[in-house]
Amino acid sequence: MIAVLITASGGITAPKAMADTYPSWGDVQAARSNEAAKQRQVNAITALISNLKTQVKAAEDAAVAREKENEAAQLALTAGQNKADTLTAAAAQLKIKSETSHQQAATVMAKLARTGGPNLTGTLLISKSSDRAGLLYRLSSLGKLTSTINRLYSQAAQDSNNAKAASDQAVAAKDALATLAATAKTALTKAVQAQKDMIASLAAQTAHENELQAQLASLTSATATTEQQYQAGVAARAAAEAAAAAAARAAGSSAPVSSDARALAQELMGYVAAGQLSGSSPDHIMEIRWIAEGRSVPNCGIDTQVLQVIVIALHTFASVGVSDINRRCTGQIEGAGIYSQHYAGGGGHAVDFYSLGGSQATGADGNSLALIRILDPRMPYGSGLGQNNCRAKAGNEPALRNFQDFYDTCNHLHINDPM
């Protein structure tokens, strides 16, 4: 049986793995011959279906909780970095101000020395009466100069204290960054693992629930369903999806493209059924499948524009291979990491094609260039296009209207929508 674990703090921890044994169609058929055996099998299958749902719910809750913790830690790190940068800049400015104040005080002090300094009073006492008016004027100026010096040195001392305080604050903020960075790293690791655990639970549910439901129906209905009949039904649905996809692609790259995410995903699953759309490892096709089923899976959405790009690619080529869509969904931290269009903003804002028309996509090959020319006028201005370095090397960079291209590895074609 599958247990939902409750931590000491009250949080939900997703179960780590499926430990149940699923019944075969032979077990189901054998159970129909005996009412007691049939009821035991019905109870067992019902429990399995319930446990699958419980495991998925626990895993989803855990993934959402870890992601919230991760977002808070990343925001705290960003705020800490901004604080450290601001204090460092302020300390630098105050240091300059302090140095300027000391320089001004030194300059005025040098001027005082040139006027005769403290000896001016003694000179006044022994001077002739005819010289005393000028000396009195100089003495008056000296008093003002001394006052200025005192004020400047006082300001310089204050500026030094301010600079020291700001410098100490900047150092403390930088020291705090190490703790914030470590916390953010740990939170990200936990969020990625929770997401992977959730995907494993969903994969188990996807792999087994429909068949379990069919087995349960076979046990509880008057007419028995065999494994062959179940598989025939699965094949018939796949064939219908493939036929619908073939009809959609018959018009080629000029075929109309839906603006509804679920409709787009359903069309794409038709191409999957026909063997025309394939994934890689990890397989991002599951993200499309869940959208086609109308299921909202945490951190596994795909932007409608990206779904449209994949559909247009399949209207253009007989087969397409996709290596990356929503890396947040699969817990991938690679390339531009959490700042990648595959990951940032909930993920699913980009797609990587590794194959177009059965050929390796490099971003500079003929099929990549053909798709770029088809997509460029249809994409929103500011959409992203990878592999400009690959096309520059090949000398075949096309003129672009809406795409903004950038450096990327030459083993795929990257497309992203504006964010």
C-alpha cells in the first residue's frame, strides 16, 4: 500500500516510489469466475486507483510547497544582493566625499600657514602703528580662515565616520549573502527534487490508471473485457488522433493554427500517435499530453505560442523531434539555468527542436532555415531565436523581422516567445 507521509512540521512529503503490484488481465479474467475472488479484485483495483490519486495529490502538494519556499529564497537572495550592491556603492561615494573633505581642510590649512599662522598676533604687538591696520585686517581674515578650517575638519571627521559606517554595513550585507545564497541553493535543490518526484507519480498514474479503470469496468459489468479488446480500444483512439492530425497537416505550412492551448495539444498528441512527433530524455511530450487531457499540472504549462510553433513545424515537416520545452516541469537546471525561457516565468516559454523532417537540426541547416522563414513573420516582435553563431559560421543568416537571435549550441534549433 502507498502511504502519505506527514512531517513533524505538518508538511506533506510525497511517497518516493510505487510499491504496488498491478493485476494482469489474466488475474482479472480469473477473478470473474468466483464472486468472492471478483470482489477481492475489485477492492484491490479500487485501492490501487485511489492510491495513485493520493500519491499524485501528495506529490503535487509537496512540489507546490517546495516551489513556494524556493521562490521566497530566490527573492531573498536577490534582495540581499541589491542591498549589498547599494551599500557598497554608497560606501564608495562616502569614501570619496570623506577624501574630498580632508583635502579641502588640508588646502585651507596650507593657506593659513602661508599667512603667517599663529605668529601674526605677536607681529601685531611689536609692529608700528602705521602697519597695524593691515595687520588687523589680516588677523580678522585669519579668524575667519581658522573657523573655516575647524568646520572643514569637523565635516571631514563626520564624513569619515559615515564612510566607515557604510563600509561596515556593506561588509555585513556581503557576509549575509553567503547564507542567503546557500539557503537559495538548498531551496532550489529541494524544489527540483519535489518536481521530479511529482512527475514520477504522474507517470505511474498515466501508465496504469486507464488500464485499471478498464479492468474494474470488466469486473463490474455484465460483459467481460479482454486485454486484446482493451488494447484494440487504445489503438483505435490513437488511430483516430493520428487521422485528425493528418487532416490538419494536409494543408501544409499554410494550414490554420488554433489559438486554443488544449486544441493545439490534442492535435499534437495526434502526431505523437502517428509517430510524427517524438521527445527525448527527459521526455517533454508528457507536458503536451496533460494539456490535451485538460489537466493542470504544477510548473508544467506550455505557452500557447510555443504550442503553435510546434504545430506549424509539424504542418511543415513529416516528422519533428523536440528535446526541451518546460525544464521547470522536469527539474532541469542547465544552459541558462533558472533564467532560461524554458524555466523562468513558470517555464514552457521556449521549445528546442533536435530534429526536423528526419534530419538533425543545427539552427543553420536547410530545414531550420525553412522553419525560421515561416515563423519569423508570424511570431510576435522580440521573440527569441537561438544559434546565430551557427548561421554566422555557415554564412546563411536570413534577414529577420520579428526574431531577435543569440548565441546557442549548434545541436538544435531554439525558439522562444517574448517574455
